[in-house]
Amino acid sequence: MCKSDEVVLSIKNVSKSYGATQVLNSINLEVYKGQIIGYIGPNGAGKSTTVKMMLGLITEFEGNIEIFNHNIKTGGAAYKSRIGYVPENGEIYDSLTPLEYLSFVGGLYGMNNEEIIHKTSELMELFDLEDMLHTRISSFSKGMRQKVLIIASLIHNPDLLFLDEPLSGLDANSMMIVKEILEQLANQGKTIFYSSHIMDVVEKISNRIVLLTNGEIVADGSFEQLQQQSKEGSLEEIFNQLTGFDQHKEIANQFVSIVRSGDNNV
């Protein structure tokens, strides 16, 4: 893992409300070059809101966010050329082929056509999609679409990568490939902001884990540091303890009991 004291992303006293609902409550976070940040929290904790603000998709908020030392409120959008993004439910132009879609994306990042075609062909082949290069995306499975979105997020060689459930729909082999890609990118100094509900994946790939709940950061450190603080085993157990959720077994028992209530053999 590439270690650096260079701050790539800085969030200072950031708050966000929707009407009377406080989504983020004065959060502070500094992310360094070469880190893989596992950004986790319950549904509604403010994870997606945080990412959308950093991407410039949400512009109204209190506090400041700096990316590559540029205030994203006042410094323009030039920083976006150095970031990549895989959304959880990414919209993709179904009527296009992967080559057409990736040519469009690459063009937005200022890549020349020859470079786009070369990279697209090689990256699609590594994902076992070489025969689908000229096929309409509308016929693709979720996993195939996800691979195209991952390629789109990386084709311009970004320095900062935002990933929101990037493994959704992928088969086991593809998951291993993507996890290895992320590790190698981090070793080369790329910074990765990884948001997911899959705790075992976050636990394995992240060298720093940030836990958000009720709009506040309640834990920030390596998995080993979080273990020492909470005296729990897996990241899932740490998550449950820090978020105060311990009814999973009781709810599951009730659920199964209701499902089986008509079973005469019970």
C-alpha cells in the first residue's frame, strides 16, 4: 500500500439538511493519497449524500470540501477530470454499444479516439466481454453492465476513485479481479473511497474504515484499531455494536416463525 502524507480529500465541518431532516451533522474527514477508505453505515446514515457532494452532484451544503487542494464550491470543476465514479445504480445508455458508450465517456475526459478504442478493446477482453464490444448494452446482464461502468470509471486513469457498491452483480471471479485491481491502484498511489454494505469485502480491502451513523462519524481507523476499541470480532459485529443494532437474531427468529406458522410439521 502506497503511504503518503498528501491530503487528497478534506471534509471540514460539513452539514446537510433536507427540510427538518439533518442528514449530515458537521462531519470532518481527511483522506490521504494511496488510502482505500471503507465508508460504511446504515441506510439513511448519509453515505450517498457525502459522495454526491464530493462529486459536485449536490452543491448546497454547509462547510467546505477540498479535493486536490481545490475548494469544490469556489474552485471550479477542473478536479473532476481526476476522479472516477461507479454509482450503485448507474444509469447507462442502453441503446449504445460498450465501444460507443466508452468513447463518449473518454471523450468527456479529453481522451483521443485512438487511445479510447485501444483501452476499451483491451479492458473489455480482460473482463471476458471482447465479443460484446459492438452489442447493444440493452441486452446485457447486471454484471455485464457493472463491468462496463467499472471500465468507464477507470479508462481515463483517475487519481481518486469513488465506488458505491461496485461489486453488485459480479460473479466470484470478477469480484476477485476487481478487488485485486483496487489494491494495485492503491499501491500506485491512487486513492479509493469505497462505500458498501458488504462488510467482509470492506474488511478485507480497506486499510482505513470510516463508520457513519445518524449523520456523524462514530469510528475512524484500521480494522485492527476498530477491533481494539470495540472488543468485537468481525467488522459486521463492530458495525452492529457501534450503530446500536443488536436485534438481528430476534427479528430473524420472528420472521422465520411467521413464515413457518402454517407448517403442520412445526
